[in-house]
Amino acid sequence: MKEFKTKWVDKDMIPYLDEFNDLYNQRPIKQNDGGMKSPHMFPSWFIIKQLKPKFIVESGVWKGLGTWFFEQASPESKIISIDPAPASRTSGGYTSPRVTYQTKDFLLSDWSHLPKEDTFLFFDDHQNFMERLKYAHKLGFKKVMTEDNYPYQQGDCYTPKKILANCRYVIDKHNKKTWFNPNPEDREFFEKNVKIYQEMPPIFKDEKTRWGDNWDNNYPTPQPLLSNGDSNKYSLFFSEKKDYTWICYIEMN
């Protein structure tokens, strides 16, 4: 497999954990089951805070907690949120007066008005990621993040981790697993057009995967930012340590 560049190292991220911890305790939605929790909210917030893009396109909103954190990370960014099922947001979630909401899918939308070098695409929508990546590349977008980056043997969508595994992979829909053969063309496209691929590390790592499996070569994972000795100081992060699915940052050529 091609060795991709990375953009940040642990020592870049760890100093921001205290600031994020304070912010996380102020979050407007305390129970975000079905959406992002601290293992993915932290790297999302951190990266947007570093990049400060002019525009953020957020595909998948759920209750709107991610939107709130994006606003905290980069208050000057203009956010367009694709929310095909707004009921979860409008009934007890977070809706921002500064965000433009739409129900039309990313692939069906006209993005010609956005500056391609200064727009950040964030996908948390459980869709075929390769279709989104190819469309983003065709339009000239460079900076992409996807939250649902399941390994080859788990998850309900096609992900970068499955593409790069170069082996049979599963799509698990409604507890029915269907196995597919790898697509060499997808891997070739990914390796040709992606210069940075970085799986962001978990804050804490549990003894088992979120599916109860042992960690082994089938679940290659970055080392966690913190050890279990830090669990008292960051108890909330520690309690949410299973909510990690290899969220990743991508930059295209």
C-alpha cells in the first residue's frame, strides 16, 4: 500500500485536550447516541480549528451537535449543512441561525460557487464514500473528512479503510452482512489522487473493539492520545472510548 503523508502528530493535538474538555462540558446536547461523541468530535473540532476554512459543507447532521462544535472551532466559517432527515435536529436538537440547511444530497448539489481550495467537506452520512470522493475531486475540492471509516469486516458503508484494505469487505445493512470483492480501480484512484490520508487517533483505547473483538492485525489503529492513567482527569472521554471508528482526514492532489 502507498505510504501516505500525514498532517499532524500527537504532540500537536494533546495540548488542545483541556480546551476541548471544557467545551465538551458546555455542549448543548448531552446525549448524542447515533451521532458523534468525544472520540470523533475532538479531531473534527481540532482540524477545523487548525484549517479555519472559509466554507464547511457538512453532510449528515443528526441532532446538530457537530454543527455546534464546528461553529466553536471556526466562528468565521460559513457552514452549509445537508440534513435529509431534519426531524432529529428540529425536535430537541441544535439549529443555528448562521447555518444554511438543505435536504438535497451532496452528489446532486451545485457547488460551483464555493472556493475549492478554501472549502472543507465533512461526511457523516453512511453513504458510499468513493462516490463522494470522486465527485469532490472532479469539482476540485481538496480537503475532506469522513467520520464513518469502518474496517473491512464491519460497518454499513464503503469506506477509505475498506478501499485500502485490498481484500473482501462487508456491508452490514440491518444486521445482514453482504461480502464484496475489492475494487482495484477504486484503490488505484485513491492512491493516485490522495496525498494525505490520516486516521485520527482515539483519545483512549478500550481493551476490546467496539464490536467486542480483540485488537489484532485486522484492526490497525493509531496509538491513543492518552493512557488509562489519565482516565480520572478525562472521565467523560474515557466513558465514550468505544465510540471510535477510525475517523480520517484526507487531502487530494
